Amino acid sequence: DTEVTQTPKHLVMGMTNKKSLKCEQHMGHRAMYWYKQKAKKPPELMFVYSYEKLSINESVPSRFSPECPNSSLLNLHLHALQPEDSALYLCASSSDWNSGANVLTFGAGSRLTVL
Amino acid sequence: SQQGEEDPQALSIQEGENATMNCSYKTSINNLQWYRQNSGRGLVHLILIRSNEREKHSGRLRVTLDTSKKSSSLLITASRAADTASYFCATDASGFQKLVFGTGTRLLVSP
């Protein structure tokens, strides 16, 4: 299995809602990532989990809360979002660190619309 | 920002033609990668070139790296309509786990 699966594909939520994005991989990768991508822009790194521990937080607002329940799962909990948080949220995983290269395998993304 | 700059921002060609896109970055790197993104979907890794390499090939893809100029180019030969996508370079200039993507080139290949 060489896939990263993200659910849901589309999510519409109000500013007072609480929702979660989910990501799953079964490639045995020990690093997992959340990226945010606005239209016609490159992906921007949000969080990195390494061996199920948060290793990088790119100064993301606390209304985004990541969670890594186990080595295969990564969640992004959303609360009190703003309309400008509407974007494509991409999950990725990687391994192969021994080669000195960090190649990412991406999911198809969750498109979030905040009303 | 360590974000790479790509040019052109957009490129429109006919099937069978070659497409070249360029990436410039600001600080030293260990390697540079190229990814493709079909509209509104996830990114797919295409090719990686290490800082001690100057050129690499994979099928119809040819990547060059000039570390003295801090630039890379991606050449797609004999393009097909299915190559229509956005192409991003990515570097590890900010740290091994902090892959930073360039601004991207939108390629349109017309039949």
C-alpha cells in the first residue's frame, strides 16, 4: 500500500463548529506532515510529527490542533476557524531518512470551506 | 522566507513540444526535488537531485542543478496533454524535515 488517505475530501463548516481532518498511511513511514495550500499558491508547512511526537509547529494558530494517535494516523482538529482558513489541507508522510533525502508522499487533500 | 522562486509562472505549449521550468533558491541545500500537482489534488514526487549532482534523468524528465547559481531546471520532453499540471520545486534549505516549496509553474499542454 503506497497511499496516504485523507478524509473527508470536502468539508464545509461554520466559524463556531468543531471538526477534524483525518489522514492515514500504511507504508510504515515514521514522519507525517500537515500542509496548507491556498489557491494558486505553494503548500505551506504547518506541522511535522516524527515518531508520533510533534517536532515542528510553524507558528500555527491554536485553532488548529494536530494529533498523532499512532504511527499510521494523523488528525487535524479544527475549532473556531476563520473564513481565511479556507484552503486545501494536505497530509504527507515520509521515510527513507537514511539516504539523506526526505521524499514526501501526499494524500489527495481535504478541501475546507469556512463560512 | 526560504521559498524558491519559479519561472515562468505559467507556460502554454502544444503536445510534442518540450517544456522547461526553472527554480531559484536562496540558501545552500542538500537536495532539490520536483513535484507535480494536478488541479486541486495532492502532490506527486517526480525526481530528486542531490547537491553533488549536476544532471539527472527519469523517463521524459531531465533535471539540472547549478549550486553556484542556486538554481535548477526541469525539462519535460515530448509533452503530452496529461502533463498539464502545476510543477513545484522543493528544497530542504530550512531543515531536513522542513521541505519548502517554490512558487510553482502552471503548465498547460494543448492537444
